[in-house]
Amino acid sequence: MTALVCGSIAYDNIMLFEGNFENQILAEQLNNLNVSFLSSSMRREFGGCAINIAYNLKLLGYDSYPMGSVGKDFGPYSTWLESKGIFQNHIRTFDEVYTAQAFIITDNRGNQITVFHPGAMDFSDKIKVSEAEDVDIGILSPDGRNGMISHAKEFFEAEIPFIFDPGQGLPMFNKDELSFFIEKSTWVIVNDYECQMLLDRVNLNLSEVRSKVEAFIVTHGANGSTIYSGGQEIKIPAVKASVSKDPTGCGDAYRAGLIYGLSNSYDWLTIGRISSLLGSIKVEYNGTQNHFFTKDEFKKMYLDNFSSPIPE
């Protein structure tokens, strides 16, 4: 199977605040907020959901097609993708704008504040799902608003099963639009905060949303994840990392595990474990595309953590 990974492609500017946000923000002054966080370090990394997912899939030995729009400053990123053997056939450059930029600051507890400039991402609807051939599965990750809507329609019309992954793009959509995504998708994944927001927006309870898709996946950070499929509620424990350096991109690593597991027709327990392990590996590294392992090394880590091998 071949996956089409629709989503953002961005430069991540990642900063560290050596303190806790809650100690700097006065709850009684939220309507008059004026805060500044001194960052002790800053890195510029290659990021964006589409490439983060494709990068993790590549480490697993699975080639995918990332699809997204980029700007006039994409040159260094393109060189990086070429060095990693990641396909760029469905990445389109728009020379009048910049590539999307994320400015992320993380505190000592792993809480994050993100400012995002979409740039070229707003042109993602100019790229069509039909341009990609031999696609069997897709994922719709955070992207330009119009692009997400059009790509969902195109996936559905092409009868390509896809994961709806609204992520931080969820607030862009109203009740009808979110209901549309749920109805058209095959699987939905959110974190626990996004889960509650999604349920509130569509005015449905968890059971009602679960009934509309083949699986509804909720991640809980360091507390693991839950996969709801049919009548099952499968608890997936988090894999303990030896050190936790940077949570940025852990969700994308988890989503790569979903695609890999679904493409190999694994059961949900195995899929969840693969996804959890990928997230744990990523958190030990700064940035979203700086971790590395071979497929054989991953199989060994899986065996060591779960006392059973990945099915062949």
C-alpha cells in the first residue's frame, strides 16, 4: 500500500523557557494579557505534519507521498528531503509567499505555546489528491483550511480510506464542517484536549462519534492512548523514554505508526504499540526529524518493550 500524507510543511522555530508558564500568567488578568518569556535557546528545524509523518514512515522502510504547498524559501528543506529519499512529487512551490513558519516555546513541564504563520499553506487546495497515483490510504493532517476541506472530498470521492487528524487546525472549522470530516473519514485521531473540543463543536458524545468511524483514537501524552473500534476500548500504555527532551512532533510520529499498522493490516493492539513506541523514540530528540533507527532496531525495541515481536 502507498499512503498520501496531506498536511503542513513548515519551518519550526523552537524555543525553551526554563520555567513554568503557569507561574508567569495571572489567571485574573487573562483579559489584559501582556507576558514575555525569555528563551535560553532557539533552533530552526524542518517540520510540518506532512513531512514529520513521512519521515517516520521512511525510517520504518515505508515510502509515502507527502502532499503540501511551500514558499520561496523552501530550498534548504528540499535538499534535506532529497538526502533522506523522501518523495517531493506532490509538493508545490508558490514563489510569492514564504513556507509556513511555526514559533514554538516549551516550558519545563512540556507545555507549549505556538504561533503559526501559514504562508504557502493557504494554497494547499491548489494541489489535488487525484494527482497522486496508486494511493491506497491517506491522512488529512493540519493544513490550509480550504485544502483540508477539498482533500477530504477528494479522498472520499476516490474511495481512498483516510485518517482525519484535525490537530491544532480544529478551531478553524464549525459544527457542519467537522461533522463533514467525521462522516467522510474512515478513522479519526485527536489528543484528549482536542477530543473534548471536537465533541463540544459537533454536539455529540463519544459513543455517537465512535459509531460513525471504524476507529476513534485519543492520545493522552505521557499517559498513553485509547483506541475505540467497534465495541472495543483498547488502552495503549505509553512507552517510557529514557529522557524526555522535546515533545514537538511526537503526535506526528504516533500517526505514522497508525498508517504503517493499517497498511500492514495489523490488529489495533499492535498498531497502538507501534505508534506509542514511535512517539517515545521521537521525544528523546530535539526537533521533529532528528531521530534515527533502522527497521531491525525498531523491531528489537518493540520486542524489548512488549515481549512479543511485530507480526510478519
